[in-house]
Amino acid sequence: MIIFYFHLGFLLKEYKNREPRDIMQKFFDYCVRQIELSIREIGYGDATINKKMKEYVNLLFSIIDKIDDWELKDLEQKKEIIKIYLNEVPNIENFIEYFDKYRQILIKNTFNNLTKDILTD
């Protein structure tokens, strides 16, 4: 889930100023709805689902806050961010390299290109 949130955080960060707000909100809502459906499929009750969703959304916003200026951070700062969410992970540098490359893919592609099979009008 944490890895998904990093991906989603970078995607939202990259496209928030390049795409219309309503499109980004629709995409965010879709992602949250899919997470909620997955939790329901596990069999949790409504009260537990509400509690879990609050935790998950807070976690996502925490990640988004930490990666907001990712491109300005040095290697050590990026390591500290990864360590907050993925403690005791070997080869943290691999995660940093991966997310730096992922950011470049996002920069080079349009939001529509990346989400064309997910969002339909």
C-alpha cells in the first residue's frame, strides 16, 4: 500500500498544476473509492472501513507532503523520507533511483496518456 501511495503521490504532485482541478479530483476520488472497495472485499464492517480509510487518506497526505519538493532534496533527505514509511528496507538507494525515474516518466507523459484506460467520461 505504501508503494502505491508513493506512486499516487508523485502522480498527483506532477499533474496538479498541469491538469484541470476537476479531472484530478475525479482521479483522486476514483483511487480512494477503489481502496475502499478493496477493504470491503476483505470483509471489514462499515465502522472499521471508515476508520481504515481515515488512516489511509492521512497516510497518503503525509506522503504527498513529504515528497512535495522531492526534486530539491539531496540523497540523505530522500533516504529519510523513505525510512519514515519503509523502515529497515535494504538498498534504499534503489527506491530513490526508481522514484526519480518514475518522476521523469510522469514529466514526459501526459496525464491522459497514463490514465486513458482508467478514466472515461
